[in-house]
Amino acid sequence: ALGHTSLKLDDSWGLAAQAGVDVMFDSGWFLNAAAWYIDIDTEATLDTA
């Protein structure tokens, strides 16, 4: 059995960017590609009992 568990996450700010493309090959056939970049600096604390 698991005991008491506590998770604390600090707030953070950062840079985020997204780019993507949709390509139609034929009626009903599509290709989708996307990329994300996220630069954040957050701290997490996990306590278990």
C-alpha cells in the first residue's frame, strides 16, 4: 500500500514556440507535422511518508 505522498511544483515563466505544417496528398489524405520548444525552469519537491 502507498503511504501519504505530497508533490509541490513551483511557478515558473519561460519561452514557448510552436511550428507546424499540414500537407494534403489527396482528398482525405493529409500529413501533419509539428514541433514544440518549451524553456521553463521549475522546481518539484516530492515527499513520501
